[in-house]
Amino acid sequence: MSRLYIKGSCLAKSLLFFFLMVIANGPVFSADSPAESKVDLRVLIDVSGSMKRTDPDNLRSAALRLLVGILPETATSGIWTFGKFVNMAVPLGIVNSSWREKARKEADNIHSLGLFTNIEEALRLSTFDWNKPDSKVQRTIILLSDGMVDVSNDNTLNKLSRERIIKTILPRLKNADVTVHTVALSSDADHELMKTISVSTDGWYEKVEDTNNLQRVFLRLFEKSSQTDTLPLTDNVFGVDKSIEDMTLLVFRADKDKETRILTPGGKSFSNNEHPKNVKWHHEKGFDLITINDPEEGAWRMNSKIDPDNRVMVVTNLKLSTRKIENHILQGEEVLLSAKLIQKNEIIDDKKLLQHIDFNYRHTKPSDGSPDELQLEPLVDDGENTDQKTGDGEYNAKLKNMLKGKHQISIIAEGPTFKREAFFAVTVHNDPISAEIAQVDAAKGQVYQVSLVNQLRLKGLEIKSFVAKIEKETLAIEINEVNKSTWTFDLPKKYSGETLIIEYYARVKDRDKILFKIEKTIPGYIGKDGKLEQPVSDESEKTDAHALNEENKENKEESVSIKSDHESEIKELSNSMENDSGAAEVMPQDNKLIKKKKAIKKEKEEEKAEDKKEEKTEDKEGEKEGVRWVLIVAIALVVNALLGLIGVGAYFLWKKRRDKLAPVEEAEVTYE
């Protein structure tokens, strides 16, 4: 009964979901979905003679046929081969059945007979019409080579060609918003150039040691070049819904594996040797590519070895649309994941419908194992944190604290009747700047030159605000910009042996700026005699005083420790020395204790002398203070005496004057 209930419940949800999809009242879709960019993918294949050794089984042909088989029919593509000369093997055109047929035939003609490796000419001719950006087209190049830039027996001409790629062709491609993915097929390839080309255009770089992996590499590069709808696989089982018109199955296998068989929902099975008319089966060494038109609805199974690179790519009007993720980010940056469902070019934003759909992601870190072992994490549409608006049908999540290395990300949308999946790969870089310190013969005591070089050269990368420090002291230095990717500054000899700290900010395009820190030890100064010299500072007195002060503190602390830990030993040693002053030998440990005892005694004597000096100073100050008070009292008494004398004198003068005037006044009165 419980099983029947569960099945009935699932069926009810499926019917409800279907009902909402078809006849939901009110607006189900919004009309603000952006149009998908068209894909323009151009493939450049090295056919130089060295490929006989690098790719003896010519697996370049099989990898190219895989790519041709999974390209969407809405794409534009072309194929070029290059050695000394460049050949347009498959003209640029819309991908359709006739284009695929021609491309597969030309893939069989890939050889290893070229005399040179003219990468410059291949890039120039294949991108002749890419001179300015086009927001409606996603422009991508896949460049495969196993060697260095080689256009002539004259190495000077080879260097000039390489320089033109970096200084002329690469800036043009960047300005035209072209992404270049590079594949280095051997250890002899110019890896620095291949990395520079890919990273500068936000492309992907792959070093392939084993050509058997070339097909899988082409699959990953294809997924970076075109947003394709795929169905999630669980133990090689996948569900097909009514909205799917066509599907292409990519099944990887080893030579020893049994033939691949496909099991339908109705219980039938078929293989490469026998299959229905609506099935096209392309069998290759290492993989099977199966295209099925109008597939049956329900659960399908690949009867083959489980492989994480197996894919089910579909043509459907119900698409999972995801936000583009940069191929390269800096450590410390956050990655925003965003997904929405598109039906008939419009976003599904009906809340009743979306409550039956789950949006999740799986993040495989560089140190993780199989992706299937990792838990799914949710994307949300709640208007909080990373999600800007609730209920708009766009689900978001944010990845933080991503470590250096390559990360794999998949986003899955799952409803009661369908599943969709999208794949991404991201490389996280740390420390874009490298620092080197070299001793130079410079004026004004500047004997070290520090060189800062931007080795990453990410597209849109900006480096700003260098700050140099020795411990916590910020140095007042002038940093010289040699070119757009190199800076230098000088340091004096006095910093030899110190730890130099360089802080700077890095920012890619309009994303958040990230603070980076470099720590380098400044090497000791080597004199003309080839010997290591001690640093000489312009502020030697100040430095020496500081060092002496620190030494005194250490000695004081050490003496206290000695006093507490070895007091009995020192006392015993002192008595021994008094009783036997003529001893001819002193053991090293005893000698050390003698020195420590003398240091303690000397320090006590210095402290007593200092105390006596302070007491004398205080006595003198007291005497001076007493003298000052005596003088003040004496002056006060003298002043008071003077004031008294002045008062008495004034009184007698007044009295004498009064006695003289008294008779005259009396006579005048009598006369009247």
C-alpha cells in the first residue's frame, strides 16, 4: 500500500505540474529574456611533421569528428589546418547535415606532413573578418599545436613571428571580444605562448600528455563555446520529457569494453549494428555518438561503463539558461551562479509552477573525488543575499573562498517531469605578480633592485597601489613602471637580510578588487671580494643604540633568570674561587657561570651607584629648594620694612605741615 501511495502521489504531482505548464491562469512567462548569442566556432589543427611522434594514432581526427557531431545546427563553424602553409579544410558556414558530412571527410585527411608550425598565419587567416566586437555572436577559436612558433630555419624570423602574435594579433582578438582556447599536445609546445593566448582572451588552456584524452578535452572546450541543453545522468540512467525533439548521446568507452547498447523506456534495446530508423549511430575509437529523433518519453539507460564525461544533449523548447561564468578568476573573488528556465524564448516565472521545480548546483573542488559523491547545494529565488528580486524566476547562489586550481561546476534544474543540466569549469589563480630581488651597482646606496612582473595577464586585469614594507615600517619608495606588466624599485644595503612585504590590489574588469601580499627575504650583500658583508645603515647610531638597548633588556632578563635558577651554583662557585685563587683550569660551564655572576654583580653595582646618584641629586634639589624659600622670606621682610619706613615718614611730614597752618586760620576768624 505504501508503494502505491508513493507512486500515486508522484503521479498526482506530475499531472498537477503538467496542468500548470499548459493552462495556468495569468502570465506564466515574462518577455524580458535576453536572446541567446549565436555561436561562431573556428578550429585550427596543427599538421606539422612532429605530430607523427606526438599523435601517432592520429587521434586528432577522432576528436574533431566528435566536435563536429555535437555542434548545434544554429552554429557557424570552419576548420583550418596549418604547417608551413594554412589550408581552409572546411569553409566557414552554417552547421547542417551537408557541412557535417564534409567536415567528417576532411577529418580523415588530417596528416602530419607539414614542414613548419605557422601559428601566426593560422590565427591571422582564420580571423580575417574579426576586427570589432559583435554582442550578438559568441566568437571562439580552438587552437591545437604540439610545437613552437616555427616559420623558418632562421630563428630570428621565428622570434619575430612570435612577437607579432603577442603584440599585433592578440590585441586585435581581444578588442574583437574573441575567446581562444589552446591545447598543447606535448611537452615541447610553447606553453608560455599558449597560456598567454588563452588567458589573455579568457580562454581555456589544456596540456595533453596522452592523446587518448584529446576527445574529452574537445568536449570540455565545446561546452565552453556553446550553451547546450543536457539531461542529468545518474548511473547512466536519464529521463526524457515531452518537450525534447532530438537528443544526442555521447558514450565514452575503452577498446576492451563491450559494445554500447541503449535501453528504451518501452523495454527495447539497440546498438550500432542494429537500431531503429530514427537513430543515427556514429562509432569511433573511444566513443559512440548516437542521435535519436523524437525520442520516447520516460527513463532511458546507457548499457555501458559509467563515465563522468558521458553526456545527453537535447534539442528542446524547455531550456536551462545560466549566467556565463568567467573561465579565470582571482583567488578571493566570488562566483555568482544564476539559472532560469526558458520556454519558447521566455522566462518561466509563475510561482505555482516554480514551487515544483528545484534548482541545485554541484561544486567539484581541485581536491575532491568523484562529482557524484558530492552533495547538491540549492540556488534560491528569495530576494535575499545573492538574489536581487524574489519570485522573478531567476535562481542564484554564490561560491566563496575558492582555492587555487581547476573547479568543476554543474547546475541542475529538476521538475516532476523533466531534468536539465549545465556544466562549467573555472580556474582560480593566486598571486598574479611575481617578485625578484637582485643586487645591483647603483648610486646613492641603492644596491638592491626589486622587479615585479605580472605573469598572469588575465583579460581586463588591472594592478594598482603597490606598498612596500619592512616589518611594520612602510617604505617611502618610488616605483617605476617599465611597461604595462613590469615595475621596479630600489632598496639600500641596510635592508639586507630583512623580510620585504609587498602589498597590492588586483582587479579584473569591473569586478571586486582583491588584496594580495608577497613576502620575500632580501639576500645578504656580497662585497667586491665575494664575501657576505654586514649591512651598513645611514642611521647606524640610532640602530646601534636600539640594538644595545634590546641587548641590555635581554641581558637583564637573562640575569634575573640566572639568579633564580642558578643562585646556589654561583654561590658555591664563588666560595671555591675564594679558597683556590690559583686554579689553572675552569670548566666551560663554570666559566659561563662566572661570567653570569660578574654580570649580576656589575649590574647591582651599577644600580647602587645609580641610586646614590639619585639620592645626591634629591639632596641637592632639597638644599636648593630651602635656599629659595629663605630668600623669598628675606625679600618679603625687607619689603615690609621699607613700606613701614615710608609710612612713618609720610605721617611726620603731614603733622609738621598741619602745625604751620593752624595760627593763620585762627587769626582770620578773629578779624571778621
